[in-house]
Amino acid sequence: MLGIDATANAAEVDPVEAMRAFGGGDGVHAAIDTSGFTPARTAALEGLRPHGIFVEVGVGGETVYKLSAPILFREITITGSWISKLYEWEDLLDFVRRHKLPVKDVIARRCRIDDAVEAFKLADSARTGKIMFDWT
């Protein structure tokens, strides 16, 4: 099973430089953006080595990519993913448990469903991390 080998907090380090350093100067083999935030998507592409793979998962505002150089000259593969099958969620949860990943740190704000309109406006502003709805 594939795992995450490294992460970089863009508030603390340049993510492109971190990806290149982790990849021995050439960049990484694969990058996944889950934020939907244009600078994160761009950094993910820029941090890939030749023949790297970029997967866009995050939903956000429209991003306009300058793709000629990455696709033609570095032969980058770009793909997206939207729906996961139940067994994939089970594998993901198993991975989180095994590696004791701090999932709670990813959630920036918890909201009641009554505050959904405000929560979606905040999410659309790209000024926060993940928002979780409390359905109780």
C-alpha cells in the first residue's frame, strides 16, 4: 500500500523547495492537492520531477494552469479524483489509525448545520482549513 512519505507546511517552508529537496533535488514522483487552493495546486505541479503525477482532489475556486511547460517539457501526468469507493475509505481510515495521523489538526473549524451558509462562504474565501459540520 502506498503511503505519505513527507508533508510540508506552506506557512513554515516553501512547499516547492521542500518537494524538490525531498526528491533529491529533482522533485517528487507524485503530489496530491486536497485543498482546492490555487497556490497549493500550482506548488504541487512545480514540485514534481519529470514524469511526475499530479492528482487534484480538492474542490475550490477555478484555477488556471500554465500547462505547456509541465506537460510538454517535463511530461507531467495530471488527473483528478472525486468519488472514493467504500473499501478505499476503509483503507484510508486504516492508514490514519496505523500511522496515528493527527486528523483533528486538519479541521480548522466546526460548524452546526444551521451555519452552513456562513461556513461555505468562509470555505470559498480560501482563508481557512477544512470545515467539519456537526450534525448532532
